[in-house]
Amino acid sequence: MTKERSEFKLIAPMALIVLAAVCALVGSLWVWAEQTDRAARVREENLVRAGIHNMVSETSVLLNPMAIWDEAVRNTDHSYNPEWVQNVYGDYMRNILGFELSYLLDDKDQPVYASRRGREIPARSYNGFSSEARSLLLDVRSNFDPKTRRLIQKDASRTKYGKLIQVNGRVYAFGAALISTDRKSHITRERPFVILGAREISAPELNTLAESYALNKVRMLRPGQTAQPGSANVIFLDEESRALLHLSWMPETPGRKLFIGALGPVLLVSLGLGAVAVLMLHQSQRAARSLIASEAKAKHMALHDGLTGLPNRTLFADRLTQATERVRRLGGNVAVFCIGLDRFKDVNDTLGHQAGDELIKNCASRISSMIRAGDTLARLGGDEFVIIQTDTDGHSASALAKRIQENLTGTVTLDSGQVFCSCSIGVTLISDADVESAEALRQADLALYRAKELGRGQYAFFELEMDATIKLRKMLETGLREAIHCEEIDVVYQPQVDHFGTIVGVEALARWTHRERGPISPGYFIPLAEECNLMIDLGAVIMRRAMMDSHRWPGLKVAINVSATQLRSSQFIARLKDMMAETGVSATRIEIEITEGVLLNDDHQTQIILKDLRNMGFTIALDDFGTGYSSLSYLGRYPVDKIKIDRSFVSNLGVDAEADAVIRAIVKLAKALHLNIVAEGVETKQQRSILKQAGCPIIQGFLFSKPVKVEEIDALLAIEIAPPVKTRIQTSARGTTTVSQSMAMMK
């Protein structure tokens, strides 16, 4: 008995210690579980609160592209257009942006248009919201300066003005935006119009919010309703601290679930093993979180573009497959847009790849702000973006294409300088769910080619005949590449003459005859060479041939056209010097013709190259003068010797009095700046007479000669210098070149 009591005395303290330790451990686990659950509830409440704020902000952000828009200013501020307002602020805002209500207020904050679910309703319906929306209007109008009639905020497209408003027991997310100009128009009033849009916060929106954050069902409590015990709650108050919106749901309890699952094993193991288990659990959780984060990052990198963060080609294909599956189930259309930045290669060549990357990110940001939350914007590489627009039609797709073009067109300020940006867009509308993503992208890409062929800065929809067009283009591209390599490009020359018919210069022009399709217009194969990166090689072939032919005509200037691509090449000057050494020609015998597009960006590198050309002895002529907006401002800064009046002005001489006045103004400008001047495209005696009276000394055109081969130039010069007969060049009605030995008809 004594032995048993002694053993009990030894065991009891140990048992008490073990029991106390187990109780302490269990109690600690319970406290930890409660704290974990409390933290989880707070996190969920913060997520819901942020989600509602994001919903309000998104309402405002979606309105900005519809308001900061020259077209909106013209149809509201300048002259109210009810049909346009209904289409844009009624139909489009409901069907595309998903707004429940929209109101248009004039400069006195009086409603001039109201719409519910896309249908126009009496404007007085706004009165129920006017008092609640007063502070929102004050905020949004504070961003407008009546003196300059401009928005104050620099990046107005990202400015957010939103508010929760309750009317008749319903809660709405209201957004507001000032209707203001983005580039061209001017506000005529001291206070601009305001567009208001609202989305009702109802059960579907709350279900979407709950699904987005993996929450249990979130419900809205009406006045008088009470929350369930243990529920999570978020209450939004109005400006007078009254309950505006009360949301409630049952939060997750990860701590309690973990405690119940671990309690049995903890009671069965020793304190030491329990401590080890807790430590191992902690370490495993850290490892799991690290692994999950690494996997998430790797997955994101595999599916997104590294430069812009946009979806890449893989994710684009997956999203397009989902969109076509939706078409299969529910019907409707999906539009695929292929967007290419015009002359993006010039930015990389002149300012460097860092500037190109900066322009790509700038455009990605602007396009992202113009599409709906449910649409997809992806970057496939280079300057190529694609958009998947769901639940759309031809009208909506056209409207989006126009908005993208308007917002991407203009001067962009980069860290390395200013560039002019524009884009071309190809669109295909898919209603057949069996069309695969690769085929949809191919169709949009074909439409993009058509848009570029139309002159860039355009958009085009896919049509079946484009397949044949692109096959022809590929064939001609291959043929042109081979012709340049084999130097099968012909060079012809068009004389430049004075008013007495004396040839004072010739212009070298390229001609190409395809082996199968015959002669190809320069208006086609020159732009084709630009697009296919063949312009530098093509220009070298023409320049070398012209330099060699210039030896045949001592005393004459030979004009050679140089494209912007050639001029901006870092090797242009070095190759030009090698070519002069090879052909033995003097720079004083050659005239370099450039277009106004070369001077468009007004970059320092272009000025250096043109000055180098002048120092080498070349004369520089500005071709197609007057067709671009840059001419007058650049003539004083660039070393230009001669301007060539574009044929578009000459063709209207004698027909349009304004054309006569323009010609005289250009001639006076040239003389004031001590520049030589040539008129192109002269085809009639009347045009020649008017140009002579205006003071233009040199003329070029079919009236005297079409572009001809070197042998015909030799013949014309031989007759011209043969004494004692003076010669003139005359073009017959058939366009053939003849030589006359009488000067009577020239006067």
C-alpha cells in the first residue's frame, strides 16, 4: 500500500504537468483559432468594402472615354443632337457598358436627357437623384477651368468621380464625367455638360462580387432586418452618417476548422510530439505558401506579356475559345481586332528600342481604358495588339475601332522625345462557333493588311476576297525581293525644263515589270518595299543606276528620291560615300529629293544627316510641297535648296481660282526664302502659262515628256544642243514624246 501511494505521488505531479501542458496547448490553439477567424472576417470585410468602392470607381472610369471626346462635345455642347445622344448615352451605355440609368445635364445642371435600361424616359425623373448627386456634381465640376475651357487634371481619362446613392430603397453606384475635348474641339460654354451613369447594386452584382473574392453569398439587409449571429458586416454611410448600404454574409472560419481537425491527435500525442507537429505544420504552411506563390508567378509569366503585363498569344487563344463556346451556347457575335501601330519601326530606328517599348506600354494603357471589363486585350509581340470583344455586332465593333483610332492618333511625349502615333485596325466578326482562334486571328490580320493598303490610320473588316488579295501581295513581295537582288529594277528619267523648253535637270524614277503580271505601278511596289523592309536595298539599286547614268549628261542635275527609311538608316551616309567612290560621280551632280514625312518628327538626327549631305555638295529638294502640315515651319530649320509644288495644286490651275492663289503664294514664299522651285504634273499649256506668269521657272510633266529611258534623254539633249536649231519637247495626245525644232508653240 505504501509502495502504491509512493508511485501515485510520483505519477500524479507528472500527470498534472502533462494535463496542464495539454490544456495550455489546447487553450492556446483555441485562442489562435479565434484570432485567425477574426482576422479572416476582417479581411473579407475589407475585400467587400474595396469591391464596392471599385464598382463605383469603375462606373466613373467607364464614363470617361464617352465624355472626353470631341464627338461628344460637338453633339452636346456645340449643337444638341438627340439622335446621337440616344445612340451613345442610351443604347451604347446600356447594351455595351451595362448601365441601368444615364442622365445628361446641361451647363446649369438641368437634365436634358434621361434613360433607363437604354430607353429614353422623362428628364424630370432625375429630380429624385438631384439632391443626392449635388456633391458629386460639385466634385466633377471642380476639374474644369472656365477661363481656358479645359480640364484641370492632366490625365483626365483616369480621373474618378463616383458615389453611392440610395433612392426609394434602391442603392446605385453613380459615376460622373465632364463632356470635354480631347484634341480638336473647344467648349463654348463656361460650364460643360455632364454625363451621369448608374448601376444598381442588386443581388446579381453582389453574387458576382462574392464569386470574385470566394465569399459566401452576400446579401443586402433592408431597414429593420438584423444580421445573423457570427456574420460579417459592411455598412456604408451617407454624408449625414445614416446607413446607406448594409451588406452581410457568413464568413469562413479557417481557425475553428483547423482546431477541430487537430484536437483529437493533439490529445493522443505527447507534449513533445505535439510541439514538433506544430513546428512542422508551421514550416509546411510556409513552404506551401511559397510554392503556391511561385506556381502562380510562373503561370502568370507563361500567360502574360513581360513588357505590358497583357495576356499573350497563349492566353488570347484560350480566351477566344471561351468566347466562341459562349457563341455556341447562347448565340451572338464575337469581334476580333488586330491593331498595328503605323510606322512603329521608324520609332525604333530613330529613337531606339527603349523608346519603342515606352510607346508600346503607353498605347497598351490607353487601349485598356477603352474596352469593357469583360473584353480581352492581348499583345502578340512587336507593335501588334489584339482585342476580343464579346456580345457585339458590326455597329459596336465599328464604334470601338473608331474610338481606338481617335485616341491613339496624335503626338506622344516619350522620355527620348516626341513621336507621332497612329494605328491601323483589322476586324473580323465571328458568328460561327467552329472558327478556331488561329483562323480568327488570320482573318483579322488580313483585314489589317487591307487597312494599311488604304493608307494607314484606317480600319477595315474582313471580307472573303481578302484571301486572294493577300496571296497576290505575297507573290509580288517575293517577285520584288528577287528583282532587287538581281537588279532587274528599271530606272527612267523625266526631264525638268524651263519655259523655253531647255532641259535643266532630270528626275530618276523606278519602274518594275513582274515576270508574270507585267508592269507594276510604283504607287504599289514602293509602299510594298517599305512594308517588307526592302526600301533600303531598292533605294540603293536606283541610286547606283542614277549615279552611273549621270555621266551621260554633263551639266545636268540628276534628282534621286530618298525615302525616310533610307535617310534614317545609321549606315546611309557611309553607303552613299561608298557608292560615290564606286561610280566616280560628284555630289554636285546629284540632287536628293525628300518628302515632308522625313521632317515630320523634327528630330535632331535628321537635321544632322541633311546638313552632312549639304556639306558633301548635294542639293536638297523638298518633294510634294504643301501636302503636309509641317512645310512652312520646317523650311527655316532644315538645309533645303528647292521645293517642288505637288501635282495636286497644279492640276487645278485654270479651273480653281484658289489653286492659282496657292501657286502664287508658294512661289512668293520660295523667293522670299531664296529657294529654287519646280512645278510637277504640268499637262496643259494653260497650266504652263499660269506657272510662268506666277514666276515658277522650272516645270516638269507630261506636257513636255513622260518618264523615258536614258537613250531618249540622250536623243533629246543631242537635238537641243545641235546648232543652230533650238529644240523643245512636246507630248502628243497619246502621251508619246516628240521633239520640235520650232519655238513658236512654246510661247
